Amino acid sequence: MGEYREQGSMAVADGGDLAIGHVGWVALAGVVAAWDIWAALTGRETLSGAYRRSLGSPVGRVATTLGTTYLVLHLQGWPRPLSRVDPLNVAGRHLRRLR
């Protein structure tokens, strides 16, 4: 596959403008759409409905807002000074050092 380079806080494929974060957004949208279709066909709760329901309680609202904020920052790219503290990137750096 192609090589990746850092551009700001995001990795960008050389030879193209598709950032890895954009692939994450497409994958996330695909999983949510597939789950919602499956749930609608089987009479189960959709992810979209569960998200809206989670906003109904104060604790759920805080947890959902924090989780959504983290997901957006992770997939969209953290602001440059904060990109070093993304927990998934930190874990990845530690795993690479162990190899």
C-alpha cells in the first residue's frame, strides 16, 4: 500500500488527499448504517435511537458528549498541541516501541 506522512495532526496518504481520518469516518458511517438497517429489520434498537436516548439523562448526556467529542477529535485530527495526548496514538507509540 502507500506511504503516509504527517500533515498537521493527521496522517495523509502520499500521492492522494485522502486522510486516514476520512477512512475512519466512512467506516463509522457504514457500521452505523448497517447496524440501523439490521436493527430496523429485526425490531431491535438502532444505534441512532440509542444515541438519542442516552442524551435523556444527565449522566448519559455527559458520557455521550465526552465520547462523541473524543471520537470527533480522534477522527478529524486533534489540534496540534493536543495531538500528542490522543490515547489511541499514545498506545500506538508505546506498542511500536515494544516491537
